[in-house]
Amino acid sequence: MRLFWLISGTLSLALGIVGAFLPLLPTTPFLLLAAFCLSRSSPTFHQWLVNHPTFGPPIRDWEDNRAISRQGKVAATVAIAATPPLTLLFGPPWWALAAQAAILAGVLAFIWTRNETVRR
């Protein structure tokens, strides 16, 4: 089972890193998933990820306080707001656009109802 968690964590970490450079692939959810998986497979890798200078702070915020930074919330909102207009370029059926809008509204509600990170 540890091998499954290690492979899942490694793939999630890879997707998170790719997401840092591709605007439509989310970074933080994949990093959170990587931290979850790696905590079950390798405490060493989990600690490396949590203590990483770039990737660590949002993971620690979530693990410690279930918090999302204001900057993260704004970035997610901008990306989510850009999604329906981009989808329209592909001419989807109305029901697909409606489903997308409902799901994205739920995601935004989840994001904005989380605690905010307090930086000291």
C-alpha cells in the first residue's frame, strides 16, 4: 500500500509542478494531494514537501488551519472567472455550460468560506 501512496504522491507532485507553469492546471490542489499521499508513504518526502520554500507555505496553511491565503483565493477566482468565457469558444451545449457554472460556483463558495492565512 505504501508503494501506491508513493506513486500517487509523486504523480500529484509532478502535476502540481507542471501546474505552476500552465495556467489551466491547478497547482495547490495537486500539492495538497501530494502531501496527503506522501504522508502515508514516506514521512521524509512529506517533510521535504512541507518544508519546501516555495510549495510548503500553502500546504502548511491547509494542514495547520485549513486556511487559504487571500492571494490564493483571488488567483483561484480569476482563473475560475476566465473558464466559462474560454469554454464558450468551443461551443458547448447549454447544459454543459450550466453544469460547469454550477460546479465552479460551488468551488468558489468552498474557497471563500475557508479561513484566511494570517501572516506574521
